[in-house]
Amino acid sequence: MGLRYRVGVLAVVAVLGLAGGCTSRSGPGPVTPSSGAATPAAAGAVTTTPAAGRPNIVLVLTDDLSMNLVRYMPHVLAMQRRGASFANYTVTDSLCCPSRASMLTGKFPHNTGIFTNHGADGGFRLFHRKGLEKSTFATDLQAAGYRTAFFGKYLNEYQPKGRFVPPGWTDWHAGGNAYRNFDYDLNENGQVRHYGTAPADYLTDVVGAKASAFIRDAAAARTPFLVEVATYAPHSPYTPAPRDARAFPGLTAPRSPAFEALPSDAPAWLAGRAPLGAQQRGWLDVIFRQRVQAVQAVDRMVASLQRSLSAAGVAGSTMLVFTSDNGYHLGEYRLAPGKQTAFDTDVRVPLVVSGPGVPAGRVVREPVTNIDLRPTFGELAGASVPADVDGRSFVPLLAGAGPVPWRKAALVEHHHPDPDPRDPDSPSRLSGNPPDYAALRTATYTYVEYADGGREFYNRASDPYQLRNVAGRLSPARAAALHAALKGLTTCHGGAACQVADRAG
């Protein structure tokens, strides 16, 4: 069924004559010799011949961008009006490195082994040691004849001075600990280049300009392309572009019903927290204002990429995808700034897709997760995707042609990270760092099991801010069914098994 939908979407491109740069039969561009990149055969992929009508793909991945920031991004809002937004898009782990590992590989954390940013169960060093970069959406599309490019933040612990370029990327411009957006290094195809503190060195602007240049070159070569632009914004220290540093004076953090509130029957790690004081609330207001300022450059970058696609004549044949690696809480549930919880503030993030065959203003309500990006890109590109990928293509949901068999529940997994001063995401005592947990999130409820025996169940249809934990009131049969559904997902391996498991719950 997925292939039939893909053909329907791509037929729109061909009929309208919008294939743009996607008609070339030339193979992928050269990989820098110093990259150590594997050939398609070495990566275990099957090379396909590029064909007319396959769209280019531009992925904009932001860092810690929560849902409450989208309203301040007019160009992203315009994307929503022109394309599709996903009402129940979640990440597999509300933490940078495991989320990005799942996105690249299409696999749950229990299958990548990447649960944290550093140490024995996370980070780039483990990702590399396990050889996970040899099979990603980049290797899939490069093997299918796409020219591929990466700009920005890769995985926590990655350092440009190592000069490593992962397999699958034709063009590579990646940073390390560049969260301040100034005074950083980029590994540019095996050569390290330093950027300073001038306004022109602001990282979001730099990677956006590089991505636009790549788009122009790839379109001129009439080669289908994949671009990932991964900003560090709005991650702490929430550095805005200099031109935005005084924007939104007086803006305060949202005061939703969850702000400074504790759920009834709160789990042990959260129960007993004192309300925030006036000084803390003022601090949260400053942080939210800085985060809004920081995403202004991201929003302008989205517009710049769109202009570049139009100028290159490939806007009509390009899928533009906007999302984040995880969300962020600011005062909700009495928590200082952070992530890593199973609340919607942290696990539910924007996913907006516009491009050929995507109906304007479409809202997708089925549960979609970041493991689905790899098979989706593969289907759009006509690429071979390994059977051990856990996710599934959401191309049928984009088309909106009718009911589609789909999962009931998305899985979220989390390991409690040990404090690590080298980790920019190391949680403070007040920011919320739950014990290990696994969670089911459907379109209507969230169910969580903690390693310490705690349980949460929120009926979000009647309790959208997750303030009434009714896990203790579930019938024994319902509790057992939820536990079985969660166990099935946390132990599944590969698309066939995980597609059976995610229909329970």
C-alpha cells in the first residue's frame, strides 16, 4: 500500500513537470577521501537508478525547540498552511543524542543502544563504535543516487577536530560543542575551519547559507539531493542572533494550567516539589524570551532555504521537513528548564512537511515518531531501506487519500543519565531527571512505567495538561493490557515485529 501512495504523490510532480533537478542519472557526488565513508555495497544497501519525479528532501532539525515556540515563527506557520502538520508527533527519547540516533537509523533506543549523551549507553563514541553510521537515511539515499549534505549539529560528543565524516554524506559541515553559536569549529569535508565572534559568524546563519549554496550546486547538476540542516538553536545558552537580541521586550513564559502545578498522585521523582519563587519565575521569563529570540534566525533560515529552492527551480519538486530533536519544559510541573520527562512538553515536538502532493493545511492525527523519518525518506526516494528498521513510512498519511492502517501507540524510552559536567544537557537538581522509564503515547492517552515501580496514566482527551494521574484507578485487566503492550514495544526488533507491537494498547 505504501508504494501505491508514493507513486500517487510523485505522479503529481511528474505530471506538473516539476521534477526540476531530479532527472539526472548521474550517481552521487564524490566522498572526501579522508571521510572513511563506506561505499553503498559496504553499507549493505542496494543501489537504485535515479529516476525522474523523485523529490529532493530538505530536513531542518532544531535543538530543544518546544511546541510553544512555533507561534513566533511566521515562516514555519506558513509551511503549516501550505502543507501538513502532525498533531501527535513524538520522539523516542526526549534527549538530544538518543533522539538523533533514532532519527538517523529509524530504530528505537533499545535497538540502537543509545539512551544518553555520554558514557556507556550513549553519545557519538558509542554510536561510532557500534558502527551505526553505516546504515542511516543518508546511506540509503546516497546509494539510491542522491547527493547528500549535512550542516550543523550531529551527535553529542562529536568533535570536528577528529576530522571524521560519516558514511553516506557527499558534503559534510558539522560542529561540536557549538551551543553558543559563536567561536566554534566546523569539520568541512575533513578540513577544520574556525568561526569567530563577528555577527556574520552566527552559526544558524552560517549553516543556512552553506545549505543554500549546496542546493544551488545540486540543482545545477540536475542531481536529486538530501540536505539536513541541524541548528543548535534554541538550545541553552539560548544565544540569539545579534539583530534579535532586543526583540520581544517584556515577553514572558507561558502560564499554562501545568505551570507550577503538580499532577495528582505524582510519581516519586516529582512529588513534593515546592512551588517556584518570584525570582525563579522571572528567570524563566528571561529564558523563554531568549528562546523566542533565538528561533527568529531559524525561521528566517527556513524562508531563505525556500527562496533558494525557488531560485534554483526545484521548489516544486522538494519536500521540506521541519522538526526538533525534543521539546522543553519551563516551569511546568514546578520544573526548572529541562527535558527528559514523558510529559508532552518534552516528547511532543513540531513536525511540518510541505512539498509535492501534500494537501495544504492537512493535519495528521495518527501517532508518528522520529523513527519514521528514515523509511519515509526512503520511500520518497525509491531507496532500499533495511528490514531491521523499526519505523514505517508516513507517505500514506501525507497523501491523505483515505484511512490507512497505522499504529495505535508510539514508544518513548529513557535512561536516567548520571551527572556529567561535559554534557550540555546534564540536568540540574530542579530540572527533572526521572528514573529509567518507558511510555506509551497514543492520540488520547499517555501511560508510563518507571523502573522504581511508579506508574502514570493521563487521559489527555479530558486532561490535556496531564494533571490527573489515574494509573491507580485502572482496572487490573486494563493495567495488564497496557503493561503487555509496553513490553511488546520495548522488546520489538525490526519493522515487522514493531508494527505488530505498536497496534496494541
